[in-house]
Amino acid sequence: MNRINLSDGELAVLAARIQKDYDYDDRSGLLVNVKTGHVVKGAKHTGKNYQYFVFWHQGKVKFLNYHWAVWAWHNGEFPTMQIDHLNGNGFDNRIENLREVSDGENKLNQLFDWKPNAVTGVPGVSPIGRQYRTRIHGILYYFSDPNEAFFYATMCGKRYK
């Protein structure tokens, strides 16, 4: 999965460059510039819970998910699938919090915002006629009680932050 539009050869060179030019702080999960000793904190994606890593490539500024840079530093290559943050915190880029997974596996570990529905007062549960529905792993389920819908969703692994 090549998200920054570089060839496989260019990705290999970039991974080697990250290993050479940066060091890794185990406690914070951040990369440190070897030449300056400065921590590369990354920048926050607008509207997303991830940081990105900024670098120059062939005279152009490129953006890379920070967790991809950490993965490349540790493994010497970029992931072929998605990177999942085990604890759901996209800013926690410690290597023990990262794993390479398929899209489906990544969605199973998704955290949803704790936003109560305006009508039901229950997060993730909305009224539909005389029933209440919730979506669990992409499938809609219908219940006669909003609290039952929420209970079922959380028992099936739907997690809220």
C-alpha cells in the first residue's frame, strides 16, 4: 500500500534514509534527528487523530504518516498493509503500540467518539420508527430498546473513547 506515490525503489531508499538520519526514543515513540538532536514531533493531520512526518524528496515537500516513519525505522521497510494503533491513540507511536493489519482487522479496533444521540441519549444508537438501531462492524442491528442496542454493540466489541 503506497500512500505517498513513490515507487518501491524510492520507498526502500526513504526507509534507509529514515534509519540513517533519525534515532528512536522508546519511551515517547518519537524520532530524533541524529544531526541536530531535536525530537521530530510531527504535525497533526487536520481533522484526524494522527501526526504526519514532513520530508523533502526530489525538491518537493512530502507528507508521511508518522507511524509509517516509525515502522520504517524499526523494520527497514514500509508496511504493505495498514498500521493499527492498538490502544486507539493515533499519537502514541511507540513500536509496541503498532501492528500491521488488513483493513478489516483495523476497523475491528476502531474507537468511536462518545457522542450521545440527541434523541436517544445513547451513543451510536438512533431511533428508526418504533425501533432503535446501531451499526456494528458495518452491519445494522435493530432493537426495541436503545439501552439494549448500546449493550449489544459494546458486547460485540464496539468501543468508545
